[in-house]
Amino acid sequence: MSKSQASAAKNLVVGLGATGLSIARYLQRSDISATFFDSRDKPPGIDELSEISSDARLVLGDIKLTKEISRIIASPGISDGHPLMVKARKKKLEIVSDIELFARDANAPFVVVTGSNGKSTVTTLLYYMCLADGRSTLAGGNLGEPALDLLAQDEPDIYVLELSSFQLHRTQSLPAKVAVLLNVSPDHLDWHADEDEYRRAKYRVYREAKAAVVNRADEEALKHVKHCDRIISFGLDAPANGQYGLRINNDQVYLACGGKLLVATHELTMYGVHNQLNALAALAVGDLLGLDMSAMLQVLVEFPGLPHRMQFVARVAAVDYINDSKATNVAAAVAAIESVDSMLVLVAGGDGKGGDFGDLGVAVEGKLRGAVLIGKDAEKIAHALNTVMPVHFADTMSDAVSMAAGCAESDDTVLLAPACASFDQYNNYAERGDLFCAAVEALKR
């Protein structure tokens, strides 16, 4: 075995795709060899891997953990239940994430954003807020560019990372300048061993953080931030001095810091109460970073929200159509439903990832005109809704939108809030949302 092959044997990268390729680029820059493994016969990224490293060793289908392997770098999609990961733990091999490698090498400070819902919106808000304050900023992680690819660019003043529970689960040290956990609700129970493990992964974001932002509705979070130098909370109630929340003045609702009114909620371009919470969380993080308040508020007034997240699509025949395809779990769908003031027709369904749909039935009570259900767990959702209102089943998104339009009455809202992952029918939530938008546009013809 050559010296290069011996070095490659020490590191085993499990999983290709976007993260696996970013790991390959990072190792190439660091002059570290590795063996790459994917259980799929034709995983995405094979051609790109050979372009990154012409002598990269790639194994497909199955692999043995030889004694030469000392470290596994696992992509987020590889669960602990994967047979290879089970064997690696039995052998007591070091298992790390790409985020662990990022944290070891990053010289600039970084902010970490996680939560069951809302993390992409808050990450993006913080990115623009930092730029508005004049700070060079790079954002990525679970959103946009993989974290390790950020290290290949000119060092910024600050990094803003969105992290999933998968990434946090395998990260050993994460000394964030500021860490924020937006909310925790059961999700990804098809990946994590149970709900407790999922929650531990989320709270793990605070462990080495210097400062923390916590949701006041989450009493458990306060137990995990006692070591932090500074702590700021946010919530929908009236805030204490130095904290963030909502206040009412002259029948108008305002985002507020303590007793100071910052901006009326009707001035926000983003739709929904849950986005008010997202805005408050971003302001709290910005406060800890020392960002200029006027610059942050200007971003909040101008930011329209991200595609597929309570995205207003069109008004057709006096009915509003909203795309919240990113509502890939029950809690996100409930937040979307609660943000709609009118009667609604709900389009939902997909792969429920082992979740409980019971809360959907509670959320739609008194405001459901009808439901159109799609995908693998459509029948389970129908049972959970337990409604006397019409429930339809559709095979395609085009059919679902047509059925929803037939149910809706004047001034109703047709809401795509799947409460499920998309992989049973679509490549991702974005494709699902795009097809919803296209079907709505077709109604105009």
C-alpha cells in the first residue's frame, strides 16, 4: 500500500451529494486523502468527485471497516441506524460531521441558527442584517452553500450557519459567538432513535456558545444556557427590559424590545405570526452581535420571505393561494394554518416521517372549508382531521389545486402546508412548491 493509499484509509467519507463533495473539496485543500463510500450504485456527485480529486478512492454498494480506518466523516443524511454507522460505533471509531471540521478550522466568529421550523428565514434575515450593518458575511450550512465551502472564500467578519439536528448530533465542539434555538417540535423521527434524541441534538447548539437567544415558550432551553455570558429571550408576549416580544399600542401590534416599540407588524412584508417570531429572534441575535437597530429594522420591512415559506402565489377568482411547501412537519403546518385568518382549503400530505398528525385536526377546527390530501400518508392525515368538511384525495399537484379551487369560496385561502416530507413524490420540497405555483398559475388561463 502506498503512502497516499494508507492516508486515504484513515479517513472514510460516508455519503456523496452536496455535503460529501464539500468534504472532498475541504480535504483536497488540506492535502488530506480519504476513501469515499456511498451505498447507492449511482449516487449524485460521482463525476464531480473525480474532478475534485482524480485519485480519490470511491467504494459503492458495500464496504468493510478495516483496521486502517480511524475516522468517519458522515454526511447528514446518513443516520446512526445505518449498518455502517452501527459497526463504526462498536469499533469506537471517531465519527464527525462536516460542521465539526468547520468549527475546528474557522477563524472568524460564527452564529448558529437551529430549530424545527423557521431556521432558514432567520439565517437569511441575519445575513442581510449583518450586511446592512457593513459587516462582510457568509451564510450557509443546511441552507445554501455547505459550511466547508465557506472556508474556501475570503475570511468574512462573521459566518451565519443554519444547522439541522443531523449536523448537531455529530458535532463535538461548536463554540458559536451566538447560538439560537427557535423552537423544538417532534421531527425527523425516521432518522433519530426517538424524540428525546432529537431534542438533545437541538439543545446541543448551546453547549459551547458564548451568548444565547432563547424562546421564552421553551422552559427547557433556559436549563441549557446558564453558562453563557449573555442571554436574550424572545416571544409573543410583552417583553421585559432588554428582551424581545410584542406590544400593543393604539390597537396596533408592534415588535418591541422591553418597553420600546420598534416596528408595527403590519409594516413587515413577511406573512404570519410565526414570521413575527422569526423577526424577533433575528433582532435578538443582532442585538448580541451589536448590529445597528435601524439597519436591522430596514431589512425586516423590506424582506419578502423565502420561497415556499408562506409565499403568496396569486389571487384567483377571489381566492388567495399560499405556498408553504417548506412546512415539512406537523408543527410547521400548524403554524401556517394559524397564520391564516380566513376560511381555508388545506392541501397536505407526503411522507410523515413517523410523526403524529393529531395537532392538525385541532388547528383547522372552525376554519376548514375542505382538504385535499396527497402522497404516502394521505389516509393518516384524513383520519387525524376527523372533519365533516369535504376531504379529497389527489394523485398529482395539478389535480390537488383544481380540487382545492373547486372547494374554495370567495375570500377563502388555499394553503399548501403538507406537514410531511416530499420524497415520496418529489425530489424535494422546492419541486413540490414549484408545481403548486404552476398549477395555480394555470387556473388563470
